[in-house]
Amino acid sequence: MTLKAVILIGGPLKGTRFRPLSLDVPKPLFPIAGQPMIYHLIENCSKVEGLNEVLLIGSYQPSEQLLTDFIARVRKQLSLQVRYYQEFAPLGTAGGIYHFRDQIQSGNPEAFFVLNSDVCGDFPLTEMLRYHRSNRHGDHHSHRELYTMLGTEATRQQSHNYGCVVSKKETGEVVHYVEKPETFVSTTINCGVYLFSMHIFQHLSQAFEKRQNSTSYEQNLPPTYRDESISLEHDLLTKLAGSDKLFVYHTNQFWSQVKSAAATIYANRNYLKIYRTRNPELLAQNCDNGPRIIGDVYIHATAQVDSTAVLGPNVSVSKGAIVGAGARLRESIILERAQIHDHACILHSIIGWDSSVGAYTRVEGTPNDPNADKPFSKIEIKDLFNNEGKLNPSITVIGSRVQVPSEIVILNTIVLPNKDISHSETNRIIL
Ligand code: GDD
């Protein structure tokens, strides 16, 4: 029996917290550890035996060239069928799955995975499938309708930012599910990764009917949009909890949401760490005529890095980027064709496409890592400004096509694309 996967890629109206980076590239294609965010998810799916097709569902225009090019490349590289299906309007986290049900059901797959596109991690999909199948067989109903979701542990304080899952300890059966509860429900949270048997379409059909007949829901949307929107979390998971059909598979492997630019630095570090064990050939090595490499560093084959530069740990340098003599880079992502001039220093920052950082300039941000003293802590999704209207310290992001002059300091600052900078800046958004 075959399997499929659906990745919910959202659309241009989503990802606003990811600005300014999402102004230049659809958020799911933002490169982390040298590959677009969703490449890591698709690659993860490609490792599951029998999984031969990935459907991307979202509301980006199909003419979005970056998306088309990406799909063509991934198909070849991973020998996988990858297709994009565009929703006529954002249909919610389950509306697109229902709308494209024929495409998902064609070929009669046994089950299909669903993954949110804005999560990163080392997802144990094969183990999850094994668990899913063992539940089915354990019950002697080979065609039993079963749904498995991936769960992980969060701190009590942070759990309310996620879907919260209460399950039976012995079986993993989900007895209660609340999406982003106001009061404490559980420290087991929804990772945004699911495995659904094909019976899910019966529940989706019921949810669809219910929404069509509802008058109170999302009144401010035009009727056509309102009628077809379905929430996977509210309309399905909440209802399936307690029905003995929904199970949670726990993981303690790396998992994080990628909502903000700061989260990409954390994701970059963790994906590079995975390369260290699984794809060490992707990591830069110290060699006689090369730059000094500390820890995990990715350098695209076309990037030019001076042999006196020092990179790492946790740096990714994209296609066509140039790093000059004596430059120092740490915990940063350098995007395509960016130029880091001699002796510049880049720490906890993202340098945008076609931007340049002048000689002896220091670009530095504040790390937004999960609290290392609290087990299971996740990255905080902070508001841009604090109560006094001041920018919360975060990584520094230099948007695309920005020229940062020589011998200045840019600290905790976000610079929008095409802006001019003439002097040092601290804690500012340059609009
Ligand atoms: N195709 C499509 N259409 N995708 C969508 C739409 C839509 O209308 N709306 C959201 N998505 C995609 C987003 O791009 C994202 O990848 C995913 O669905 C979930 O997005 P959100 O609706 O922003 O939910 P969330 O991220 O705040 O919370 C969800 O994910 C958490 C884990 O990261 C929930 O599932 C939580 O329960 C969960 O803990």
C-alpha cells in the first residue's frame, strides 16, 4: 500500500511575523541550513517507505516562479512526485485537504501524512507509521479508522501557545484536545504533524456541511470563503478526541515552530547538527586553503569565502555569497549573493539577498533561544515591541538589497529591503 503526504504551505497573507524576509520569498521557501524550509520536510517524508507523493497545498499563485523551480528541483533530487495545489482562497488548515480530496485519494493510498510547513524538526515519521499500524492491527480491525498525531513536551507556561493534548498513558489514545487553551490543559503539545487514515474524509465532509450551514462562524468573510473553510484543530481534532480513533505519538527529538526570523537561527543550528550525523558531506571542513571553520557550517559550492575568514559555529552561507578577508561569522544566515566585506563581523543575524556589509562593520543581534534552564522550553514568539513601545531585543535582520556602510555597528535592528543606512543603529526598525 502506498502513502502520501500533504504539506500546508499557507499563502502570501500568512507569515506576517516573518517579515521582512517573506517580502522576498514565500516563507516556506526561506533557506535554512542551505535548503528551503519545506525541503527538509519533504526530504523527511521521502525516507518513509512507500511514500511516493507529496502535495503542497496553499494559496500562493502557481505562477510564483520560486515555487515552480523548487518543485522541479525537488522532484528530480528526491525522485518523488511533488505537486502544488492552489486554494482559491485560504481555506483553513483542513479546507484545502477536503477541497483536494480526489487528488489525495487517487491511487487509493493506505493513509497520508499532513505537515504544517512552519515547523522544523527531526520527525520520526517511520516510527509514527509503525505505531499507527500497530494500533490498527492490535485492535483486529484491519480497516479501522485511525488517526495519529505527533506530540512533544512543552513547559506549562508555553503550552497554551499550542494545541494541547491529553492522552491515556498506556495506549496514547487522545481523550481531550484543546487548541491554544487559555488555562492549563496539558504539557503535551501538537507538533502540527499527523497521519490520517482515509476515513478522515468522512469527518471532513461532516465538518464541511456543518460550516456551510453555520451562520455564526467568521461572519466577516464573504460567503464562499466562509463556507469552505475548515479548521483541522477545531473541527477535527477537538471532535475526534475521546472517540478512541485519535492517538498521539510522542517525540523528544528536535522540534520547533518557525514563526519569526529569529526562529530560523535556532532551526539552522539544529538542522546543521542533524547534517553532522546524517550528511557530514554537507558541512564545511577545515582545509589548507580554506577559511577557519568552527563547529557546524554550511557553505554553498558557489559561495566565495576568503581563507582568512572565520566561520562558525552554526553559519549558513548561500549561493553566490562572498565573504571577505578576516570576516567573522557566527550563528548567522547569509542569503544569496550577499557580500560581507573584509573584517566585518556578523553575529546572530540574517543578511539579505544582494545586500552588502562594509569592511570592519559589526552586525549583531540578540539570540532568542529556548530557555536552556527549563527542560522542554521552546523558542518564545515575542511581539516586535515591548509595553513601552521599544523594540524587543532580537536577531538583526538586514533585508534584501541594503548597503551597510563600513566601520559602523548595527545592533538588534531590522532593516527593510532597499533601505539606506548611513550610520550606526541600535534597537530600531528601519522602514
Ligand atoms: N493551505 C493552507 N491554507 N495552509 C494554511 C492555512 C490555509 O488557509 N492556514 C494556515 N495554514 C498552514 C500554515 O502555513 C502553517 O503551516 C499551518 O497551516 C498552521 O498554521 P496556523 O494556522 O498559523 O497555526 P499555528 O501554527 O498557530 O498552530 C498550529 O501549529 C502548532 C504547531 O506548530 C496548530 O496546529 C497547533 O495546534 C500546533 O501546536
